[in-house]
Amino acid sequence: MQLADADATGDHAAARGTRSMLVRELEAMLRLAHPFVPFITEELWQSVAPLAGKRGESISTQAVPQGELDRVDAAANARMTTLKRW
């Protein structure tokens, strides 16, 4: 979350983009967690889904998120590995 703090730079367009990305990621994480904590994820998803542009009556009817391996950034992974060592 700290890495996504675009508001600190004062760039409002970047901050909007960052918030949009975080909402989409939260929505995907809720779908992944749903089999394990169904009642909580359903309640949260009802609020998050419209913000993420998802439609449907329930999280139960949504597809499980699939990874996009072609979008993996090796350089970013290397930088994150370095940061995690601190």
C-alpha cells in the first residue's frame, strides 16, 4: 500500500489511477478469498464491485481471477525482492 501512495506526489491523475488499480485488485482479492470467508467477502464485494466496474447479484456468480503471466515485469520483481531484504 505504501508503494501506491501517489497522493504524496501531488499528481492527482496518478492518484486517481492508483486508486482505480487498488479497487480492481481488492475486488479480485475478494473473489479469491470468497470460498474461505464467504459472508465477509460477499458483504464487502457488494460495496466494491460497482467501483471496480463489476456487475452481478453476488460474488458467488463471478469467475475466479486468472493470472496474466505475460504481464509479469521481471525488473519490478527484482526491485521488490531488493526492498524486501531491508
